[in-house]
Amino acid sequence: MSSSVVDAVELELAEPYLREVLGSVGLDVEYVRAAGNSLFFIDSGGAEVEVLDLACGFGSLILGHHHPAVVQRAKELLDAQIPVHAQFSRHPYANELAGVLNRILTREFGESEPYSAIFGNSGAEAVEISIKHAELDRGIRVAEAVAEVEAGLNEAAAAAAAGARIDAAVFAAAGLPVSAGFDAVASAITERNAALAARGPVFLALHGGFHGKLVGSIQLTHNEGYRTPFTRLASRCRFVTVGDVIGLWQIVEEERQVLHGLTVTDGAVRLTERDLPVFGGFFVEPIQGEAGIRVLPAEFGTEIGKVCEHTGAPLIMDEIQSGMGRSGAFFASSKIGLRGDYILLAKSLGGGVAKNAVMLVRGERYRRDFELVHSSTFAKDAFSCHIGLKVLELLEADGGAAYRKAAERGATLRSRIEAIRDDFKDVVLEIRGDGLMLGFEFQDQSTSASAKIAETAQAGFFGFAVAGYALRTHRLRLFQTASAMNTFRLEPSIDLTDAEIDRIEAGLRDICSLLRAGDGDRLLGTA
Ligand code: F0G
């Protein structure tokens, strides 16, 4: 480009350090075109080179790059001069999008309770919207609980004034000697309740879980490197190991808090207790993405449902990566029969050309006042909503042929990579996932016989090294998951062809051979 504005840029200011890291393994490629499962760059000779993209927008391209019908719709919308921005006006397209999502929800979960929709612009924003909405709701429930428990204080005061006996447990709970009078006890109880009510929520999330990188959402993302520098900024989250039922209930018990109140029974003033709603929400990915593509076992899902029921914590189902058909169902959570109180979508909702996200919250939990206190300039815009509607139309067409395709293509790809695992058990640890959300986990290479490979793995660069090699040698865009460094994600579009599957298999087999041979020079391109 030669415009004066571009000529004036001398320093590299847009994340130059990341570029340096990517550059060290040959990943700092500028892609100039995208279509289907392919990205294209121009090589030094000026020729266009095709790369098979298995990262596919970090799982946001269920229909691939530039699906022709989506592009056509985008052109129509812009040619028709639809008002992209018409904040504070009627948004029938947003309503339609919410309506279609509800129809799918009803079909997949067999329940007809409507879910209200609040739109946003990114996955992390949908998560933050749910954090806020859940806290608005919890705040109201906390206030109701305090009011309920303190309703007996006046009656108790009258009884005490008339000489009623005050139970010793009342003084013990207030931390006062039995010589303290009723007024001291009542104000201690009120103060204690107020202090408890003023506490922030505690969130629950799963070990390895990923829910975004903004101020609130990063605290729900398990990866310590991403999370711990920012713990001071937001509410606390307790992480539960998937499968650890005892540990899960132990956390529930450890975090339990009770409000105190007074009642008069059998002529004596006695203590009452009521559980405080301490949990802001339980965040769950039905297929964990960044944890290394791990399908949530249905039995543990049932236990999570029981905890939510027991504590009143809303179940917040993060379908940002797993949703939109990738698993072979629109909602992966429907396959384990775990219906969230909240359901979050983003990524593929934008059809690869827009940015869109939505928090769906079921009617019984919905606080409509939220609509007056939350907003975003770009949310619910006409362009993104119309594109979202087109994506849903394409996914729902022919009785859900797209979901069947995701399941079939996924199963075909899976059987091929499982065959690689069988041939390379010394190198491949496990294949996981569902539909077109698959994970290919290598054995830990930090003890590889090759010093170069071992050092690369110990430095945490194994994933980047493999990604660089796959791009250089096989023209494959293959990335590790964010928090499981040996697992590579395969999240192509439903239009994945047999020829593309052949390429994936050939590339992975070659990488396995290289690792088996301990050929660090070839991996790192230093030969
Ligand atoms: N929730 C899940 C399950 C995600 O996978 C992601 C993003 C987010 C929330 C946050 O979405 O990036 O739009 O703010 N996952 C990316 C990935 C980082 O690599 O798949 P965002």
C-alpha cells in the first residue's frame, strides 16, 4: 500500500512481541484471501499458496471462510443500505434471531420455556453479560433472603420486652455473652447479615475451563498464566475437577454461608438460619475447548445440575465454541441433556463475517430490569443479526442436514486420526472430542530422546514448533489448545472434503514419524 497514511507508519505497534514469537517458528504469515477451509498467502515468488485451515477462526467458522450464501447476504444488506446502527429503536431482526434460537432450543431440549436474549459482540462479552445478569439476580435474591430472615426481629423484640427467654444459641451466634441484652443481639445479627449480603459472589467453573479474557471472564478461565495477574480485579472463582464429585460438594460446603434471624416459639426467642445465595453461577463448557477438547461426561453433568439445584446457582452453559452445530447438534449440551439456565453463543453466530454473541437466559431467571442498565454500542446491530439469521437458515435447512454433516465428517476424520494413534502409540496419547471439535494429543515430549525437541517442549514451545512445521511442510494451519499444550485442535467447517481429510492424515502421520525419530532439526527447520 502506498497511501501517505500507511507510509507514515514506521514503528510496528500492533503487538510486535507476539509477531516476533510467531515469527520465530514461521507463523507470522500474512494471509490475503480466505475461502472454505483455506487461507492463502503470497510466496516470495509472487504465487498464491493455499493453506488448509484447521483452526478456522478458533472454531468460529462452522460454514467455513466466506460461505457464498453468507457473503451474498452480506452484500445484499450493504447494497440495501440497511441501518447497521439504529440504537434505541425497534430491532425486529434481533427478535427473529432470538426466536429461531428458541425454536432450536425447544426442539433439542424438549422444553418450551422461552429464553430471553441479550446480544453482545464477542464470546468474552457474552460471558461478562451473564456474570452481570446473574449478579443482578443474585443481589435481588440476597435482599429477599435478608428481608425474610429479619422479618421476625420485631416480633422477637416485642417478646423479649415482655420478658421472653432468649435461647443461648442466639447469643452464641451473635458472638455475645448471655448477659448482653436483646438490642445488642439484634444489632449484631443485622450487622452480620449486612456484611454477608455485601460480599461478592463466588463463581464455580471447571478445571481447564476457558471463558474469555476480559476482567470478569478471565477469573473463570482456569489457565493460571492468563488469570492470576488479574485476580485482584474481580470476583473469586472455585475450580472443580471434572469427575471429582466429592470435591465438588466439598467446595459447596466450604463456601456455604447462612444468614441469621430470630423467631418466637414456645415463648422463647430462638435463632433461625437461612442459606445465603453465595454462588454467582456455575460456568460449564459441554465440550471443553481450551482444556484440550474434552467432552463433559453426562454423569458429572448430572452432578453439576444437582449442585445448581441445591445452591440456587444458575447453570451457565458456555456453548461459545461447542455450539452452533459443531458437535452434530446445535447445542452440544443437549446431547448430555443438561439445559443451562443461561446459554452463551458467539463465534460461528457471526458467520465468519460479523461479530456477534448472545446470552440466552430462561424466563424463570430473567430480570427484565437488566435491559435498562446494560447496553453496548455495537450489540444487536442489524448487520450481525441478519447474518446470524442466514447462518441459522443454512444450518437448519433440509431438516438439519448441516448437523448430520458435522457428525459424519467428524466421525470420518476421527476414524482416520484414531488409526494414526493406533500406529503411533509411542507418540500419540489420545484422540478426544465430538463431531467437528476434535483434539489430537501428543505424548509429552519434554523427555524426548532428541535434546532439541525436549528443550522446545520444556520451554512451552512444542505447540508453536509443531504449528510452524505443519505450515512450512504441509501447508496445514494446526494449533494447540490454549491450556493443553500437547493437544491440537481440529475444528474445520462442515464442508471438509475427503481430499482435505487425506491431507490432514498425511500431515499428522509425518509429524508423528518425525517425533518418533526424534528429528528436532526437521521439526524446528534448523536442518
Ligand atoms: N468461551 C469459550 C468456550 C471459548 O472458547 C472462548 C474463546 C471464549 C469463551 C471467549 O470468546 O475470544 O470471542 O472473547 N476461545 C478462543 C479459542 C480464545 O482459542 O478458541 P472470545
